[in-house]
Amino acid sequence: MSEYFDSESDGLSQSVSVSELNHQLKAVVEGTFPLLWVAGEVTDVAKPRSGHIYFTLKDDHSQIRAVMWRTVASRLPFELENGQSILCYGGLEIYTVRGSYQIVVRKAQPQGVGSLQLAFDQLKGQLHAEGLFAVERKQPLPTHPRRIGVITSPSGAAVHDFLVAADDRMLGAEIFVIPAQVQGNGAAETIVRGLRAATMIRPKLDVVVITRGGGSLEDLWCFNEEPVVRAIANCPLPTVSAIGHEVDVTLSDMAADVRALTPTDAATKVFPDRSGIVGRVNDLSRRLHRVMQYQIERRQSALDAVASHWALTKPLEMVHLRSRLLDELDARGKQAIDRRLQQSKSAVATLAASLAALSPLDTLARGYSVTRDADGQAVLKSADLTVGQRVHTQLAHGNFTATVDKISS
């Protein structure tokens, strides 16, 4: 090295460009390492429209980028997914543009499930058996939430995406950002504390959103830890989980009441569409105006009809009409009374004639009399009398008392 840089001018004359250095390394690495098999766990799978597959191979201590060109990916007999343990056959390559190296995979075969994926599946089975993911446990989201808590990193892109989407939809709602670590050691504890803090806020929150952006299985692992999943499942408030991207599914997503694909999607699920609400309010306002206008016109017509009634326009005429009607009724009443009296008189005369025909007085008027003994009994035959008996005789006009001197049969 000292011989190479004896002077500043010598150093400048012997220097190489970055591109030349990367090309020299490319020649050394690619010429030194033959094609080889590499075992590792797949993470960060990306499948652009070009058909190539980009991913990372990792073990417990290191990782290496890998690429599978479209011609190889199209012949792959299985779907390459995060968490898989696979064997890759290929050669090392230096990507000179970035000065990074990667393995170009020519063939791949599954080796088994990675340790994280295995832990994921085991905990998923345990919690599912306990019923933590049951639909019956899930709470519906309120139609118009007013107070929302968001548990996430305050400096992350997730909170920005959520707030931007919420601003376009919410009407007068309050959003409380509850800071939490969403990656790395200790993240699970901060998320659990955030959930506990959300339940203590007063007035009570309507919804709690747990969110962060996308990442590898390792990056999102805190949302698969048992304390976090149980805290979400047992949260008394409705919960929304928006972890990672659409392809990322965590145990927190399964335990939450609602799963959102992204932070933006979480905002659309929590808040109703503002334009829809405004349109509905405007529609109801128009309908209310039409109904009120109809009722006013109806009542006005009724008032006009009452106002034009002759009872109000000619009140004395109604009095006179009633007076005439009263006079007519009085006359009809008198006529009815007279007719009733005549009928009664006729009936009495008929009854009097019938009684007179039957009356013993009428018989006495023709010269007959009625003789009664001391007990008032009529004497019908002389045999009922005794000499010296006193009797009373009723004549047509007056009566007298006599003593029986002689009896003949």
C-alpha cells in the first residue's frame, strides 16, 4: 500500500472508479464461487408485473437477497411465499449498479416451514381453539364514531396515511394518536400498554385502530405475539387492525373486530363516506321541505275554507236561521201537543162511555136501587133477610136506611 501511494499524485494516478471497482469485484466473486445450494427462510417476497420474483433468504443470523428471473419463476411448481424454508440452487452475482450482491436462483424446492411461520401456525391453532377468533366475539363498528384512538408509531407512514384518508371522510371527529413501538424488541409491550391506555381515555373512545405499514414477517412479528393478540381480543372497545399490506395477515388481524388491508382502508372502514352523508342530509332536507310545504298548503286551504264559510261571513244570518228553525219547532211542538190532547180526550170519552155502560149507577137512574146489609153486602134474595134487620138502600139520587117488617119469598 505504501508503494502504491507514495505521493498524492501517485494515488490519483492509480485510483479506480466505483464502477470499475464493482466490475472487478463482480469478476472475482462470480469467477470464484461456483453454482451452489443455499438453504434459508423466505421473506420480503415481491412479485412485480414483469414476472420476476425478488425475495430474501435468511437464517437466524444473516440474510442475502435473491432473484428468480421470469423464465425460472414461470416453471416453479409451488407458490413462493413468506415464511417458507426452501433450498435454492444458483450462483452469486454482483449487482454493480448498487454494489450489492445477490444469488440468482435457477431452481428451488421447499425444505419445510420456517421457525417463525411454525410459531405462527402453532399459536394460531391454540388461540383458534380457545375461540379468540370466533365471529361471535366481534363487535360492530359504530355508524358515526366521534372519538377514535390510533395505536401506532407517530413518525411512521401509517399514521400519515390514516389521517389523510380520515380527513377526507370524517365529520367533526376527534383522533387520538397513542404512541407505540411497532417493530423490534419490546414492541409488543408498548402495543399492550397502548390498548390499556385507550380504554382509560374519558370520555370513552368509540373505536381503537392498531396500524403500521408493510414489512417482512420479522418486522410484523410483534403483532403475532400472544400478549398483543389477547389484548386486542379482550379489548372492550371495537378494534380495527390494519397491519402491513393486503397480503400480510397477522394474528392481530384475526383477533380484531374488523381487519383493514391498509391504514387508508382502516380510515374508510371507520368513517362513513362524507359525500354520502352530505347527500343523504341534503335529500332528507329536500324531502322535509316538500312535506312541510305540502302541510302548510293543506292547512292554508283548510283555513281558507273556514274563513269563507257563511257562519263567519254572515254570522247574523245563522242566528236568524236558527231563530226561524226554533219557531218552527215550537209550532210543531204545540201542534203535536194539541193532537195528543185530542187523541187523549177521545180515548177518555170512549173509556167513559164503556164504564157508563157497565156502571150500576146508570141502572139506578132507570129506577132500580141496591140494598145492602149491615156488612155492606148486596141483598140478592129475601131469604137472606130477617124481620127487624136494618138495611141500607142506594137510590139513583141518595140513600136511606130501613127496618125489615115483613119478608115474602
